[in-house]
Amino acid sequence: MYLAENKKNAIAFYKMAYDGNPQKAVDLYVGDDYIQHNPAVANGTQGFIDYFERMQREYPDKSIDFVRCIAEDDLVALHTHQVWPGNDEYVTMDFFRFDEHGKIVEHWDSIQQIPEESANPNTMY
């Protein structure tokens, strides 16, 4: 049961922060400690809030679609498609670790820009 709940909460958390309300996302979905592995974001909840508030100010018209969500044990993986100003498109893979109370306590990610040309006919999704 907790896997379905963790998946739902990971998506809600990320969408809420991405859409410009990272403080509320932290309040609702993050545990007492938040370990950040993205080198562009400071460790802890305040680093997360500062980063997403800045992204909202600088890029208010960005968008995100959640393509896949996979859960195993205490981890949830999100596979997303992001479109930023200038039609820059990115594939992201975010991994969240949940504590025993169902709160997010750790984050890793990988980001790749979608190239204009591909050596194969397959999408990155």
C-alpha cells in the first residue's frame, strides 16, 4: 500500500515545487532531514525551496509531464519531460527516498537535454 502512496506523494511534491510552491511541498511531503545530491541545489529543505523559487521567478512558463513513476522499497523514481523557455526540452530522472513515515528525505536526479537529431527513430521516453 505504501508504494502507491509514495508514488502519488512524489509526483505531488515535485509538481507543487515545480509549479512555484516549494515551501508548501516541503511542509506537506518532506521529513525532518532532506539530503540533496544535485550539485546545483544546496543541501536541506531551504536549499530546495530557494532553488525552486528562483526557477519560478526566472522561468514561470516552464512545464513538466510525468511519463513514468516506479516504486520499490523506500524509493520512487520519476521519469519526466520538461519544456523550458525557448522550447528547450529535457528528460529528467528523479529518485526520492522515503522514511518510515512516508516523508521524502533524500533526492538524486539526472538531467539530459533532448537533442534536435537522433541516430534512431525512438523517443527518449
